[in-house]
Amino acid sequence: MRNTKNLAFLLLLFLNIQNSSESYSQISPRDTSISYLKKMAVKFLEPHTNMTFSFGTEELKNEIPDLNIEIHQLKDTIKLLEELKGNYDDWNTFYEIGKLYAQFGMENNAFEYYTNAYKLITAQIQKDSLNSKYLADMGSLYMNMNNNQYAFAYYKQAYELNPQDTAAYNILPMFYIFTDDSQSAKTVIDQNLKRDPKHINSYIWYVTMVVLDKFKEDIDSKDIKNKKIEDIFDLALLKTASIDYKNDPRFPVLYNLSKLLAIFAKYAMITDDMKEMEVSKSDYSELKKLQKFFNKAISSEKFKNKYILYKALGFSYIMQKNLTKAIDNFKLAMNLWPKDKLSQDYYILFSTHYFLNGDTIKALNVIDKKIEEDKKLNLSNPKDYVLKGNVFLNMDKKTDAKTNYELALQLNLKTKDAYLGLAGLELLDNKLLESNSFINKAYELDKNHYLSYVLFGIITLMADDKQKAKEALKNALELKPDDTDIKEVYEVFFGEK
């Protein structure tokens, strides 16, 4: 749990590529307020995935990925219980048992074993509160349980006690970066590189910080359209490392991946719709150079992990609008990565077919393939059924949409977006009480989910309760202030910006 295998945290750049659709800012004389609200409800429930270009420590390992997968069964919990030794290290085994139960939807059993892991680590911290290892272990436990707030706190304590703690210094920059504390992130990165100038994690976090910091700036897209990426993003540290350590193939690969990421980020700052992306001549030329590098690296035996090279080629072709070659390279990449780690790659294929190619059938086939393969691995993701439900809803196939929302809830009753999908279906049939009931279920699961407030705002507008609607839409905007669709509904009914 404390090794870097579990610290293959991805460098994520999210580019929203939702379908463009007609604007309803002006309601035509033939269009009633009710029909407008229904259209907007469907729009809010459009299928959504993020076209994510990512690389991390796993992708930068200079080794061929092990494609052999251990398919877990529920009976494996018995084997794990037999491995318990009655000592501190059992916390990791307890966590693995809990994770297995969670995988099979047995959340109460999972919680029991997570609690056992927590108790073991807590007892050790109470005995030796100045030992960074135990604090880092608690951070690892919380992070694996998706509680990043507590994970951050424990990793921070571990690092403050011992800056040499491997787990802490590998992961801490990520938490600082994503909590908008770039200065602290840079401090840790600088300390890491002073200790180990070839610490690959630190270079990955550095480019993450550089890209995300630029997104926080108030930049006029016209000002950066014709600028070279080097004039927008400071990649000098990565360039220097690629020269100084050119005999280590990881560093030239990392530098070229970072340049591709920078181009991708540049156009994410310019447009929200990849279909409207038009790269400049200089960037087109740079993409060609990057493709030459990646193809040469694929042919060479120096860098053995071809997965990330094919994936990079796929994204470079996306930006050149050569979708056929992009899809071909994504598929080649997927053949070189363990099947239990391919979720995001399936979503990339879905997005390419659905949003860029406008091919709904092939997009659905991708998700069906993902569901089929996940079943073979005893994996399941209810969000896949929500995604299918949203596709069918936007195709006006309400029965198919309902079936998939219900399938998602069969896998996990805590799938909030499945409840909101069902709320949307009831709303379309003018069943506002039933719709409100589903919205409330989603709200109880996550009181900070903007979409619950949006749909509640819509049904209260349909019920002509403008006071409640206004409050709900304001809450939605506080949670998602840049959402133009929420702003539109608010302006149409309340005349305020």
C-alpha cells in the first residue's frame, strides 16, 4: 500500500467535450416555458465523459506492463483471513478484504474490515506518534477509501515529521496542487529533486502544477492562440532533464508527453468543444514532430512501455482531426495495458465516437464492451449504466433509459446520478412529485451535487414556485459557477446575470 505502484496517480487534464446543442436563450412563440424546461432538463442529463490525457509513474516505468490479471472471487476473503498474522501489518490485509467485499456490493462487510484496518493503525499512532510511517499508512488507507481530505492531513503530518518518508513525499505535491497551494507543492518538489535529481514523480507533479496554474489565470484566448507552447507553459525544467538524462529513456519520453499535454491544454483554454478546435500552423508542425518522436520510440527497444506512446499518438491525431487514426492508436494502446486498468481508455473511445464522430451506435458498443469485459473480471461500474441511460434519454428512448438507470441501482443503491436520471424521466411525464422523490434520494447521498439543485429548480419552475426555484438555481451556480446552461435558465426566468 505504501509503494509507488499504488501511487500511480494520473496527471489529469480534463477537457469538457459535451455535445453542442441549440441555444434556448430565446423561447420561440411556439415554445412554452414547460417545454423549454423539459428540453433543458434533457440537456443537463446529456451523456458526459472527460477526454482525459493522462500519464503517471506507472506509465513512465521503463518496463513492459504485466498483462496477467488475477481475477478475484468473493471466496478470496477466506484466503486473506488465513494470511492474518496478528500483527500491525494486518491493516493492509484488512483493507484488501474490505475492498473485495466492496467490489461485490457488500458495503457493510467492507466497512467492518476498513474499521479493523483503521483501529490497527490508530493504535500504533497512539504508541508512537512521532513515527511518520504510521501516519503515512493512515493517509494511504484514507486515500484508498477516497477520503482525500483526511488522507492529505495524515500525509502532511508524516512529511512534517520526516521529509524522507517515501510515501509522503511521493504523494504530497498532488494534494497541494489540487488544493491550489502551488507554492507548497513547489517546495516539496524542489526538496525531492535536490535529494534525487532523477525523481520522476517530481517532474510529473511539476508539469501538473505548471498546466493547472495557467488555467487559474485570467487569459484572453485570442492572446494565446498563436503563441508557442513554450511561451505559455514553463517546460524548461523538463527540457533540461531530458538533455541531462538523455541516456535514461524515461526523460525524453516525459518531455515529449509534456509538450503534447501543453498543446492539449492550450486548446482546452481556448475552446470547450473539441469539434471547434483548429490548431495553429506552428502547433500542427509541433504535433508532427511529436508523432515522429513517438513512432521512433515505439520502434526502438529503449523505452519498453509502448502503451503510453500509442495513447499519445491517439491524442495527437485527435488534435489533427484524424479520428480514424486516433481510434486505431487508442485500440493499440489498450492491447498493451492490463484489462482491469482500462476504464478511462474505454471512455476516451466512447467520447471519440459519440462527441467527435457523432456515431451513437459505436459509442454504445464501446460501453457494452466495457461492461462485458468488466463482468469477466468480476468488476462492475454502475456509472456505465448511467452513461447508457443518458444516451438513451437523449435519443428519446425512455424505456431503455429507465432500464439502464435501474440496472445501475441494482449494482449500487448509492448511485446518485441514476436517481437523477429517473427524476428526469418523471419530469418529462409531468410527474413532479415522483421526480422530486428521486431528486431527494440523490440529495441525501450528496448534498453538494449541483445537478440535484438544477433539477429541483426545474421542477419547481414547472410547478410555478419561483422562490424555491431561484434559491435552488443559486445553489447550483455556487457549486458550478461557470456552467452556462444553469446561467441561461436563471436569466430566462429571473432576468439576472
